[in-house]
Amino acid sequence: DTGVSQDPRHKITKRGQNVTFRCDPISEHNRLYWYRQTLGQGPEFLTYFQNEAQLEKSRLLSDRFSAERPKGSFSTLEIQRTEQGDSAMYLCASSFEGLADTQYFGPGTRLTVL
Amino acid sequence: GENVEQHPSTLSVQEGDSAVIKCTYSDSASNYFPWYKQELGKRPQLIIDIRSNVGEKKDQRIAVTLNKTAKHFSLHITETQPEDSAVYFCAASGRGTSYGKLTFGQGTILTVHP
């Protein structure tokens, strides 16, 4: 499968624990995006990378959230001290820089915070 | 920032009928308008997109129209089939600092009855 992949697909955790998600973009794509989707809503932008540089972060991304893309390939999204309000689907997307808005999504990681 | 409104929130049609979903956007600098289809538990799938230099685009049974003056765009599905049942999201993206950052509508649940 040469599409965007995410791991894990599901994560259940207790409030206060830290979680980390991984996204592997389409191999030739240099842009990578993170979105959050809650039930019944459209995806909301969180942050994006061009190669290894994080170029923008949404105000939705509190200081408990951190994202990295150290080698410009895969990316990780970490949530520290999880809260019940963090329960959502976390989606990753990737694109070419030249067509940055044409984005292809991964299957998402569904996070449930108990 | 950009704001995208999508209507209707639910749409029920008989197989073979047409379906139309409408979106309005607020930022006149937006110039890229994709539509995504999301089946239950699956990733958002890009089905068609349009750029602001074009008024209409068709791909088999689906088409998108754009009215830049009124700042709205629509998805048209003809000869609907039960497998078209899904949630459809519109989105908008602009140039400058928001290039590549998609702002999504709230989604339309389309049900096609056999």
C-alpha cells in the first residue's frame, strides 16, 4: 500500500497518560499535515510540516501537544497528560509542495481517553 | 480566518436521483475547493476538486461548480447509487500563509435508498 499510513489505528488510554501517534506519508510527498476530527464534524487543522520544518500550528494545539518530523519522512504527534476532551480521530495527510492543497489522508488514529 | 458553511447536514434521495450539496466560504483569497467522501470508519477520500480559475469540473457522475462572486461552490452527483451513501465534506484553501491549510465544512450525510 503506497498511501498514507498511521499507527496505531486505535488507542485507549486513561486520563493523564501520554500517547504518541505515527504517520508515514506518501513517499514522494514533502508536506505533512495533522488534523483532528470529532464525531459529526469535519477535520480541523492542527499543524503542518514542509520537509522537517513545522511551519504552522493551530491555536487548537495546546502546549500539551507536540509534533515532530525529524528526518522529513514520518511524523509523530504526542499528547501529554491526556484529557477526556482529547478523544477524537487524529488524521494525517500528505501532499507535494507544488500542489500543497491537494492532500491525501491516512486512515486515522482513534483516541479514546477514559 | 476562513470559514466554510455546508448545507444540508443530511440528504436522503432515491437511487437514480440527483444530489446537490452546497458550501459557502468567507475568504475571497481562497482559490482551491476539494470535496472528500468519508465512509463510516474510513479515511476521507478526495473525489473531485476545483480551482478558482475554473467555473465547473466534471468526472463521470460527479461535478463541482464554483461561483467566485457569490463565494459558493456545489457538488452535484447524478444517477445516485447506494454506494454513494457516505458523509461528504467540502473544504477551502487559499494562498499566502494559509496555502495548503484546508478549512472543512461540517459535512453532509448522504443516504441513497435502493
